[in-house]
Amino acid sequence: MTTSDSSTLVNGIAQERRLVTAIPGPKSVEMQKRRTGAVSAGVGATMPIFIDRAAGGVVVDIDGNSLIDMGSGIAVTTVGNSDQGVVDRVTEQVAKFTHTCFMVTQYEGYVEVCEALNRLTPGDHEKRSALFNSGAEAVENAVKIARVYTKRQAVVVFEHGYHGRTNMTMAMTAKAAPYKTGFGPFSPEIYRMPMSYPLHDGLSGPEAAAKAISRMSKEIGADQIAAIVIEPIQGEGGFIVPAEGFLKDIVKFANDNGIVFVADEVQAGFCRTGKWFASEHEGIVPDLITTAKGIAGGLPLAAVTGRAEIMDSVHAGGLGGTYGGNPIACAAALGSIAAMESQDMNAKAVRIEEIMRPRLEKIAEETGVIAEVRGRGAMIAVEITKPGTHEPDAELTSKIAKGCHGEGVVVLTTGTYGNILRFLPPLVMPEHLLEDALTIIEQQFKEALA
């Protein structure tokens, strides 16, 4: 039995790492057999376990193992699993009604979420919002809106970017496997530009922006571009933080040429980086901003928020969907936003970085296989390379991740070359759990290199 001691309880669940079986345990092994016979093999899974309960900083599997959650369901359970405010609002809404479709008979929750988004997103201009189901759906609708507003077709994205799994957003996503392989042909008029990647390109922000702007001007034509879509901090690409000045110069180019600048904040938004939105770190104001993941405490909800004149340029009926802005998801979003504001979760994200970054930098110094510790707030990653080089080491990355899983710490790998360990703990993660997770991570680096 492996444990990390703590008497802290959240929703009746002890905030401790506690292993009572191997990972996976016997019940998860049996459930995996059922899964294999019922679920498409095309649906992947990071860990071969099945969860029974979760709260605070832990997930508890059906065998009774309590694991430290350093992934938040890929940046979704930002306020923690089953936050009481979210549960209360959702329970109240379920008892009232579960669905009417906002496009048929409207309800206040949808309007309230849009009002909150208009208030919280960067910029003091007049805004409008529209609600959808997933991040990919939000991104695709942002492109639709930009094309209607500009009456242009071309869409610019960037190397290492990830925008979703629909046909259009697969075209916008950079990485082929597993997201795109075999699924083409893809949506046309998508153009990929070089991203600012300071570790590898050695360029300042303005230098990297000039390179991208030159290519946009020469290869597409500024007057043909409807939208530039970029993650202010790239998610699946490896938590790449562009060099200072890159985003500002790209925004200026967009503004000067009537191009809609879209910030894809699906993974980085809602206090994840220590500000409400990652765009704020760069002092930029997007024309449109897409959100999802952390917006609704685990329920499916997404949004496009932006300048009123752009959002209102679409004809009535041009935006929407049967489930977009479902009343239960809206209730969850209002609960999540209330928790973020009342508990100052931006400060919690900053505190998580204060704990994590020094310990990860110490591991980097001691092992020589971490080329960079990067990210902001509770969106932190390490890039693992072969010693003395920038050559990706995906094999070592996978070995370390699996070692962490076996010791009861849920970590995720990512990056174009599969050599990034990323950490997305819930912002309510107790500090003793975070420290314990970092100790396990450090041990797994040492064991993998032994």
C-alpha cells in the first residue's frame, strides 16, 4: 500500500495519494475487458483505470486507488470535480427543466453566461457571445463568423497548433497522428505559418512575427485573409509560449488589414494561466475569443465572444445548434465562474506555478534531459530532449509518464514530437498533494535515467 498522509476532506474524499492495488487494479482490468467489447478501438485512453469518484485534487478509481490529478480532464475541472456551487446550480436546473433548445424557447441561463463572457473577456468594447458544445465547434463557428464579416475565405493558423477534430478544425490542427491520419480530404483555404518557438527558433517576438507576416503577405495576400487563429499559449503543441512581442505584432498586422484576429483560449482560458485569459499576459485584445474546457466545471459548453459588429454580422439562424448553451451546462458555467471569482482562482494558479516551477527547474538541472520548463500559472510543461541537444526524446517522456501513473499520479504527454510532459492541476489542488506529485515526478525522472 502506498499513501501520502492527509486528513483533508473535499466532498467526503480524502485528499491523499493512496494505492491499494497495482495500477490497474482487478476491477479496472475487468472493466477494460467490457470496454474492449463495447467501445470503438479508435477512442484512446491515457490510463487503463476507471474512475468512481473525484474531488479537489484526486480521482478515486473503482478499485479504491486515490490518484493525484495533474490533468484536470485536460484543463476542464479547473474549479475541481463536483464543486459544490456547480453541483447546487446544476441540481436546481435539472429539477426545473433539462432542455428546450435556445433557438426554440429561450431561457435566462444562456443570457447570463453570455453577459459574464462579455464582461470577463479582454477589451472594453461592446461584445456579443454565442454558445456551443465543444472547443472545436467554437473554433469552427469563429471561422464562419469571420468569413461572413470580412467576405474573405483564407484562414491562417500556426505550426504546432491544435484546434479540434471536426473536418475544418482538423485542417487547422498541425499534428497529423493521431488527429488527422486517414481522415482527409480536409477543408480548403487553411494556411499554416511559422510559430514563435523561442527554444528552437532563437528569434525575438518581432523577428518571428515578421517572418510569419512576410509569408502571409506573399503567399496568401493580406486582403484575402478572413481570420488569423492562434492559441496565445499553445496547448497540444506543447504549452509553447511565444516570445514577447510576437502576438502584438500579429494583432497589429490583422488590425491594419481588416483581418479578424481570433484567440483560441479553449485550453488556456478561465484562470488557468493566472489571468482570466492568456491573451491578457501579452496585452492583446482579440476580435473574437473561443472558450470551452474550464468554462463549465466538467459539463460540455463552449463559446465565441467578440466585437458586437463582427458577431452581429451573421444572419439570424446562421449560428446555433440543438444543444448549444444547454441550460444544465449554463448553470454549471455560472457556478464555475462564481467559484473562480469568489476564490480568486487566478491567485491560486499563480501559487501553483510558484510551487511547481522551482522544483521542475531543479529536476532539469539535476537530470540534463529537460531542455525547458515553460508555461504560465497552472499550465506548466517540461520539454524532454536527449542530453546536450534539442532532439526530442519521446521514449523517455513516455517512460516517465507511465512511471508516474504506476505511482498514482495522473500526468499527460503532448507536443508535436510527443516529448512534452504537461501539468494541468485543478486550481483547488491542496499544496501538500502538489508537493507529493512533484516528488513522484522527480523520482520517476531518476528511475527512468538509472
